[in-house]
Amino acid sequence: MFKPTSGGPMTVEPPTLGFSAALIACIEYAVCRCWKGGGFDMDKSWDKFEDKVRGLAQHIWGKPCLPTKIGGVNIDGAIAIDSEVSIHIEITEDRTLAKVRTDITKLITAKADSYSRGVLAKSFCVVNGPITNSMKEAGASHHIQVLSISEFSRLFFDFDPYSVARQSAPFGSSVDPLTGESDETAYVPVRYTIDGRVSDVTLMKLLDG
């Protein structure tokens, strides 16, 4: 159980959005720490590109993403959203147009099989690296999105626009709701300890659980 240490006031005026500066700092630190220049490294045990994409998909849609055979073809990742909607994902490290077209063909087959069973499939082909317009166009005519890993990652969290917006609104820019003026009240630092321990709990300990 966490509790404030004695010797300091506990009333803290939150920023305008209702979150404490410390909480926002924790969230931002966690997000920035896992961002890896266009993708997320959410589990250090991931050693395969396919595992990384399936993990991202699981975070995006909140359900397990598993390799599955659909309509007689092996699909790298599938998510059953509900009884009528599913997600199909083909994953490739081969950045050639021929390979992307092969994966699109597999997704077309799986999509048709799902449709015959009353299931609407949303399909993605995720490529480990930059993609061309020809790749996107090959999938677009079949309602299949061909995405680079960076583009697919942004379905989970679009870091770049957030970073720009966040830098334009640093801590200390809260507004007094009564006057509309900038609130110059200093944040009151709060310290935490764990029952039975003498030392304070650091931000790193809070983030690492």
C-alpha cells in the first residue's frame, strides 16, 4: 500500500484536465520509454517480427492475435472481434511487390471464406520496412490495407503528433478556471513510501510496478 510521508501537505491543485502532474509524467515516461523510432518494443522477449506485429495487434484490438488457418490458407495473425467481425493480418519481412501480392491473395481467400460464414473480415498486410504506392494499390482494390510496421504501430499510438502537441503545452501551463489566466500556483511535491520501509518510492519503482 502506498501512503504519503508525514511532514508535507496533501492538498494538491490538479491541472485543468484533472490529472496530477506526477501521473501525467508517469504516463509520458512509460510511453516515451517504449517508443522505438516508429514502433513499440512492448516485450523484451520478442525476437521475431511476426511476434511483434501480433503483439501490437493484440494491444490495438484488445484480443489475442494468433496464427490461424482460414479457407485453407495459413494467416499469420487473426483476431475474432466478435461472432460477426474479425481481423486478418499477413506479416512479411520481404519488401518485394511479388511477396506482398502473394500475401494479398491469401488475405482475399481468407476474407471470402469468412464472408461465406457471415463474418466480415478487416485485412492488413504489414511489411517490415518502407512500402511503395504499388503495394498499397495492390491491396486497396480488395479493401486490404498494406502498411509498413511504422504505420501499423501508429494504429496503437501516434507518437509524433502527440510529441509536437505536448511540447507546445509544457507543465505549468494550467489555467485558473475562475479567471482564465495562467495558474501560477506551484505544484506541491508529494512523497510516497511503502508500509514497513524507510526509503521513498521513486518514479522508476512506480513505473516498474
